[in-house]
Amino acid sequence: MVLKRTVISIGLILILSFSNYTMSQGIREDLSEPVVNAFKTSDAELLEMNVEVRVELPKEYLTEDELKEIGQDFINKFNIVGKLQNKNNKYEITSENTPTYDMDLIKGDSQNKLIITGKDKNGNSLQINLLTFSDKYSSLKKTELIVNVISNELKQYDNIQKNIKDIFNNMEKDPEINTCIIGTFSGNIENNEKLKIVSNIMRKIDAKEIENYSEPDIISVSAYSPNIDNHIYTGNNKMNLNIAMRHNYTEDKTYIWIATPIISKGY
């Protein structure tokens, strides 16, 4: 029953999180630095920081060769290091100290997807997804880029931010950028204590609560802070901060997610 209740709770939160939202335009000058600073005040142990970038590319549909060419361009732009491990669909044997990256092409009837995974020169993990789509029954054609940069060091934030800003400003594109920091506390923190932690974080960046959701083992709060440049809309209200906390019974840890503008993955 506990597992069933948790799954239902997560599903309800995701439904609340993604309904009736409109993304504002423009790349944030400082992305989410206030949220990074706020996380430091939570006293949680850092698990990871995830910066997700989504943008539609100018070309409506790409051939396999064009996908690989653009993929290689983004490998260079995001400073992915090492040698291609699965060249010509065969994995090469490399020494333990040799950095490598993978490039996989997934073919479909109406879409092709290129997935690149590796690490940049600063040791951050990256996954670059290039999805090109063409519907033979309509005129719909598009190509989308999704990049996830994952780091286990908050000090890497400035480098990640600068690189993203430089890349997309040079492309004259305004991507959707979502930053989420995940941390943990030992044991089960009761909901009243969770609320104190969340309230302290919100005070740190002068955030005002917009919506909240609560279950016995999980809370989720959406808020708006004038100290974070970007925002989305929930109804007529601006929102740019999403905080959630949940106890994991298997690990006996309480997880915390702090995101701007929204937690985009299940928790």
C-alpha cells in the first residue's frame, strides 16, 4: 500500500506540475544561481545537479548524415572529450584511463534519433539527444535538441552556465533551460520539518508560494522569486521555483529537489 500511495502521489504532483504552463522567452543571464546558493543553506548532501536544455533547430528534418554532422558539432561545442568507443557499430577496446564517448543512431519509420553520451573536459556527464521527425501523413517536420549536463559539484555551475549561454547566443536561439539540484538527508524527516527546510530556502531567495501539495511522506511547493530571471506561468501566476521533499524507505533517506523553473522529472 505504501508503494501504491507513493506512485499515486508522484503521478498527481506531475499532473499538477505540467498543467496550464507557458514558458517565457529569453536566456536567463544568471540561469539559476540563486537556487544554487539556496541549496547550500539546506544542509543537504549533494547528489547531483542537472541542467537540461531544449531547443528546436532551424532545419525541419535531417538525414542520417546530417544528424551525425550536427551531433559532432555539438560534441565540440559542449567539449566532450575522448574517442568514439562504438565506431562503425563496433566497440573498441581502450585502456582504463582513456576517456570515451558513445554515439548511437536509432532509426524509425518517421523519425531518427541520435544519442551521444560522454563527459566534458571538467568531468561533467552529458547526454545529447537529436530527434528529427517527419510525418508522411501531414506536413509536420521538425528537429529537436535536448541536452542534459549532470555534475556532482556545485562549483561546476558557472562553467556549465557560461558554455550554454555562449553556444545558444551564437546560434541566436532561446532554449528552454531547466536546472534541478538533488540532495539527501539521512533518515525520515517529518513533514513539519520538511516545511521548515522549504520555508528557509524560500526566505533565502525571497520567494512567494504559489501552490503546494502534501502527502504523509512527500511535499511539493511551487513559488515565484524576483531574484530568478526566468519564469513560467501557472494560470495567471508567475512561477520559477519548485521544491519537493520525499522519504525513500528503501534507502532510509529524505530526498530534496530544488528546481527552476520546475522539476521536470518524476520524484
